[in-house]
Amino acid sequence: MRQAGMLVERMKNGEAAPEKHFNPYLYEALEHQGILMTGSEWAQHAANPFPDTNQPLLVEVGCYMGKNVLEFAQNNPNWNVLGIDITYKRTVKAARKIKSLGMTNAKILISDARQALAELPPGSLKGLCVFFPDPWPKKKQKKNRLLQEPFLKLLAEKLDPKDGFFWFKTDSEDYFQCVKELTTQLKWGESAPDVLPQGLEPLPYTTVFEALFMGKNLPIYRRVFTPPQG
Ligand SMILES: C[S@@+](CC[C@H](N)C(=O)[O-])C[C@H]1O[C@@H](n2cnc3c(N)ncnc32)[C@H](O)[C@@H]1O
């Protein structure tokens, strides 16, 4: 995959916009300085990109156009919330909403989640949400799934060992079973299906894709996992 956010990164360093692949969101990405971060900005500030660095950090991977980042940040003002996605359009639309609401406890990062997570100090993350990740349903596509052993091992290092959580929702039964098998193997704990993470204002936090699947009466699989102890 081409590095997400690479073009805006180059433009911030003074390079001209590429003539090919014209994308209006690329220009707008430059206007959201301080709200929409690139991978290298995150690498410099991963420990404290928010004004109140004492607040717990909640990360949503694959935040789409920011619906849940906004809901989390508005309803939990004592948390810092970071949404990560890989496209200019989605991250710009999310950043736009944060800017128009003048929110200071929400930010957006354009990056592959694996690279972003690697930059965090160990034990510094309170919660990570992955809602309806691309399911890659065919057998030969499964290697593209985000939630595989390397990602879960990295996440276990970054989560607060005491009360950190990983909240996962999917419509794919196979993806869900694979993650459950892996977390069991790696000795993660898990909640009952409908339990929400402790410490967050208890709201449904229904995502855009979740609403689509619910509208079709399709089953949704969800769990809150806790990192392995010791
Ligand atoms: C199926 S959509 C789900 C969007 C949203 N979570 C929801 O439930 O409505 C998956 C999202 O994950 C993003 N995505 C895919 N791979 C990613 C990666 N490696 N890092 C961060 N985001 C990723 C996609 O761009 C897309 O916005």
C-alpha cells in the first residue's frame, strides 16, 4: 500500500501538488493543521498531541468520516480521542467537523493504523476501537486483515495493562471467530457480548456501517477484550 498521507506530507515540506491524481481533499488537508495529522507529525508528538496530556487516550482505527470520534469526544470530554483512517476524503471530512465544533479533545490522523500504533509509548493507550474493519472474506484475501497476531501483540504492548481495552465490532462471523481464537491463544480477557468499555459514557456509539447492517437485520458480533496480564 502506498503510504497513507504521503502526498500531503510532501506538500507540507514545500513540494508542489502532483499534476496527476488530483484530489481536492489533498489541498483541504493542508488547511486542518493541528487537527489532521500526518504520520511524521504523529511520530513526533505521539506521546502528547492534545492540549490536556493527562486525559486517557482513546483511538478509533478506521474512523471513516469521524461520526464516532465526534460522539466519543463530545460525550467524554475527559478523554482524548484520535481517529485514524487512510483516505484524504474521510480524514478531511472528519477534521472539518472537529474544526467547526471547536473541539480540542479530538484529532484525526491519516496513516496506516499499524504504523501509528507502533509510535505510541508502551502502556500509554487506554482504549482502541476497531469497528467493522474491511473483512477480506475470501480465503486468499485473509492475509490482508488488520487484526492478526502481529497487530494484537503490538496492541498488547501499547495498552494500559491495568484497565486498557480493545473494542471490536464486525458483521463477519469468520473475522470475529479468528480474532476470538487469537485473543484466547494470546491470553487476552474478554467481556460478555453487550458490555461496553468501563470509563466511557455508556451510549450505543453506532457506526455508519453498523447502521447499514442493522437496517438489513444482519447479525453483529462484538466484544471488549482486555490485554493479557503479566
Ligand atoms: C468498512 S469501513 C468501516 C468504517 C467505520 N469504522 C464504520 O464502522 O462505519 C473500514 C474503514 O477502515 C479504513 N482502513 C482500512 N485499512 C486501514 C488501516 N490499515 N489503517 C487505518 N484505517 C484503515 C478504511 O479506509 C475505512 O474507512
